[in-house]
Amino acid sequence: MFPVENIPNESKLFRRIPPSQYKKKKITSAAFEDLETSVDWEKYSTPQETLDRLQPHIKREGWQVGCIIAWVPIQLGQQVQHDPKHDPKPYRAHSLIVGEKTLEISDALTEACKIVL
């Protein structure tokens, strides 16, 4: 099992963006609307590794990887939590942006997230 660690404010968080959440070369607010938004912590992942974790049956065409700095969601009242997974296989980079996301918060997170892959 992996220990849960504190994620420093300056850490990069990577988010897979499906084609349905990337329109006209912009991320839509739907990418950041879940109560628990899954991200990968840069300490244990790269953008390519984040993309490579797509399940094998999912076509990769049109998928993007966005990057957001941890302090951005924190400043918006969200929590950034390291949440390593153990099943079905080890996944140490897994983290969450936790909190209710109003449209205003989703839009702010979307604006701060930049495509890196």
C-alpha cells in the first residue's frame, strides 16, 4: 500500500480531458464539475502516463491532458487530496480535487487548466 501524502500547493495536477469536454480548442467546464475530480499528481506521473492509463477499450483519438497547479483549486475552496489506488493495480499518482463545484468554480478551474498533451 502507498502512504497518503500532502500535495504541496505548487504541484502540478494532470487531468485527462475526453473529446466531449474539449471543444473549439478549449476545455469545457464539464471537465471540473464532479464533487471528486480525479487527477494525477506530477510527483508520480507524467502527462503521457496519465493518458496511458486510459482503459484499453477506449479510443485515444481526441483525448487531451490538462495541467492545473494545486493552489488554484485550494484558493477556490476545494481540497486537493492524494488518494493512491491499490485495486485493480497500484496507482500511486491518483489524487482528487474535492468540493462542490458551482459553475463559477468549474469555469475558474477550466480557465486555469492548460493543455500539456
